[in-house]
Amino acid sequence: MQVSGEHKRTTSFWLFFGGILVGLAVSILLVVGALSYVTGMSPDDLFVRRALVSSLTGKTSTQGPTAGQTKIEIAKNYLDPVVTVAEKVQKVAVNIRIEKLETFNDFFFGPYYEKISGTGSGVIIRSDGYILTNNHVVEGADSIIVTLYGGKEYKGRVVGRDPESDLAVVKIDATGLPAADIGDSSKVKVGELAVAVGNPLGLSYTVSAGVVSAIRRNVRVSESGRVLTEMIQTDAAINPGNSGGPLANAKGEVIGINTLIISQSGGFEGIGFAIPINEAMSVAEQIIKTGKVSHPYIGIYGVDAANLADRLPANAQKGAVIMQLVPGSPAEKAGLKRGDVIIAVDGTPIDGMDSLTAEIRRHKVNDRIKITIVRDGKEKTIELTLGERPVSSLIVAPAGVEIG
């Protein structure tokens, strides 16, 4: 078979060009191999280093390790951002130790009292001694001892508690304290660095690091049936005793208050939750100013529409079905009825009761909102003014407080 001169020239060109590409690839491999030999790192380590530096500092690293750096030195560079955050946040975290008398009943001897102790965490939010923690850390406490970073102890008193959000403010008689650098939880992103500081299992000022696993989680507390909304999920280790402590970002800003875990064993399994600091600070400011917190509500009892989907029209199979109205509530005054299916609040779709709770909590008492319902198969929008939720009790799962 004959090959034309033009075909020969084309073949020669591609062979020449291919040779250049192969040579370039070999050169790159030799350079990376040499760098790996000098630093003791594999090529994968180099890419991991760049990724870690980028994720922890927010800056893109285009340089490999310095020649001669050991893996220990490089690891230290990786951890420097966490070290910096820990050093900053530890100074504003506190240990909270409580004691309370509880009544027990003995079959033979009747009721008797026993002193119960517990530990939790908190974070200094004002230099004049105001500390933010969880309600379930200090609920029912007869005495509170607050230990600062460095070991100094103070007697604490509860300024106010909010069972609804599981938050409380404790005051100690001190001034000139380091106060937390408060972040903006509305800007938190999934995957960013998360550092938790607290007193898990009584081990003071323990630091754990991970990432923000998810945001805007609605978590139902099984013991009370209440819902904590908009929670930040993290895989930073949180254990009993961490409750009330700070969750910080890569800048050392507090973005949340560690509150509970989901666990089958009772210990850390990689799923912890923190109350967003924006909500926590709003609650704290109300407590400091008035001693209580006002929560908006519409005044209904309901179930998820999904549970009754086979009995509902197609346009009402996602939402919250009103089963009962509180007499005199905003919902009753606005004309909502038993059997109505709430499918949206101010245009935001509602998936169920937890979703409805979260949307209502984004507003304030006396806010005017539009609720879209399905009644008799037809959509209808009703306006109502949010009222103030009556004072109620809430027992939050003690997943983050050690009792012993």
C-alpha cells in the first residue's frame, strides 16, 4: 500500500508534536517527584496542602512546601488557623457548674431530697459579665459557679431564661472581661471551618474542629416535642458538657451556641447542632433589657399534610393541616378554620409543621404576614397580625449537659 507525501508529512508532524507532549509530561513528573523526595510528601500531599490552606484561610495557595520542610512542620502550618481560633475563643468561653436539689420518692421512706450537680459551657458576650448559655444548662439551678479561662471563679445568677429557644443569660460581678467577637450566622456556608470550645464530660476548655455540615436545620426535641429551628449542623466533636459553648468560624467569630447532638449511643457521632448566633444574640438582648423574650405565634395545632395526603386534594398534599385553633388567637381572629391547609407564608412554601414554625419565628410580634391556605380545594390568602406566644415550659434534651 502506497502512502502519499502529504500523508507522510502529516504523520511526521503528529509524531513530533506527540513527542513534545510526552517529554513535557515526563518533565513535570520528574519535577514533582524531586519535590516529593525533598519534602517527604507525595504528589497527593501537595494538592491536599493547597486545598487545606485555601479552605482554612480563604486564600488560594499556589506554592508548594519549602524545600526541606518536614511533614511535621507542614502539618503545623495546616493547623495554625485552628490554633489561632482556639487561642482567641478559649478566652471568651467559660465553664458553668450548677447544683440543685431534686425530690425523689422512695417506696418505703417516701419523698427525699438529693443534691444534683451538672456542668455545661457558656460564652462571654459583654465585658461587664454577661454570659450566654443554654436554658437546659441552668434550668432549676440553686447555685451557679462560673469558671473563666485561667481558673478564676465567680458566683453566677440567672438574668433570664427562654425555654422556647433553649437560651439563657447568666451574670457575674466582673468587669473588663474579654468579650466574644460576634459573627453573622446568616453568612455561614456549608463546608466552612467550625471550631467548638467547651467542657465536654467535665474536661475544661476542650477544642474540636470540623466543618459546617448543614445550615437551617429544624430539629425536633423528642422529650418535649418542641422544634429548634434554623440550627447549624456541624461535625466538630460535641459531647455532654459542650452545651452553651461557642461554635466559631475561621476568623474566630462566634457563629453559634452549641446545644445538642443526635446520637444513638449518647456520645459524639458526628452530628451536632448550634443555635445561630444572630438568633441567640437577639434573645440575649431581650433578656438583658426586659428579663424575658417575646415570641411570635399564630395559635394553631396541626399535623403535616403528608400524613393525610390520601385525603387531601393535590394542591394541599404539602403543608400544615390545622387541627385546632387556640381561642382568641391571631389565627382564629383572622378567620382560619379547622381543616385549612397552610401551604405558604409570605410566599415561602411550607412543607409541614416544622417548616411553618421556622417561618413564623423569622418574624416579630405584631408583624403583618400573608398566609396562603387551601380550603375546599381552592387556594386563598389571609392576612394576620402575629401575636405573642403565651409563656410555656420546655424541657430540652440534656444531650449537651453532663449530670452526675
